Amino acid sequence: MAKVSIGLRGWRFDEDVVFDEDGSVGDVAGMPEDTRNRLLRLSALLGEPCSACWLVHGEDDVEQCNMGDVVYGEPLAEVLLCTEHEPDFVYWFQEEGGSAYAGSGTLQDEFFEWFAEGNRAPESFGSVDHVDEAPDDLPDPMAADRLDEVAEQAATLKEEEEEALDLDLDGLDV
Ligand SMILES: [Zn+2]
């Protein structure tokens, strides 16, 4: 099964699970829970500022923040990063014990704490080169448009099935 990123790098989805045969987004409510949660969260994250920029600039200077390009972690405990700050996260994850929080609800808090203390990846760590390592991991710009379909379904879901969802979609916006 082909894996695709949608809108942002990072989270990847089984193409066959997310899209119908005609290429449109399938019934989100009928998708496996993890897929559904990530898709719905993704539709909320697109266009939001990078978490690290946010920590640096804060709400008063939100226009100084870059938009997020890549998302790591679990929905609602995710870390949304711009390309500039991605190496800081990857460094923390690989070299500073961050991987211990993989798949947990505390990944975001732990990274934020480390970053807020002024820690950064050393310059020698370099940038994260996705193009060479994983050419398939680049998001399909067409697929980003399809997030509109997810957002529409999310709006419907919120009305009809809000209590059935494990996520509070209004909570924890970056
Ligand atoms: Zn940033």
C-alpha cells in the first residue's frame, strides 16, 4: 500500500485507506481511529504557525512565525515545525532523549520544555534532507487541496458525532 503525506510532511497515510478510487477523500468517520484522528488534526494544523517559532515570538508577534511544514508525534501532542526549526526537533529526538517520548502524549511538552530552555541543534547537525532520504515523503500539493474535503467532513462530524470522537478538535490549537 502506498503511503502519502497530505499537506504537511511527517504523518503518512495509506493511500488506499484515505482516498476513494476516484481520488477524493473517503468517508472520514469510517476510517480507522488513528487515521481519522490524524486526518482531522491535520486539517486543523494546515496554515498554523510552527510551534518553535511560536515559542520564540509568541502570540504578539505571530506574523514573525513561519507556517508549519512538517508534523511529528501523536495528534494533539504533535509538534508542528517549519523547515528552519525541524533540525532542532530531530536533534532533540535523536540525540537528546526525545525518542523516549515517541508515541506518547508528552512528546510535545518535553520538546517545548527543551526548546524553551534555549536548546538548539548544533550547527554541525545540519539540515534535515528529506529529498535524498525519502523522495516519496514529499507532500503531494494536490493532496493538500483534499484537506478541504477533510475539513468539510470534520465540520459535519463535529455536529453529528462530536461525542463519539476521542479528540476535542477545539482544544490545544498551537
Ligand atoms: Zn519555526
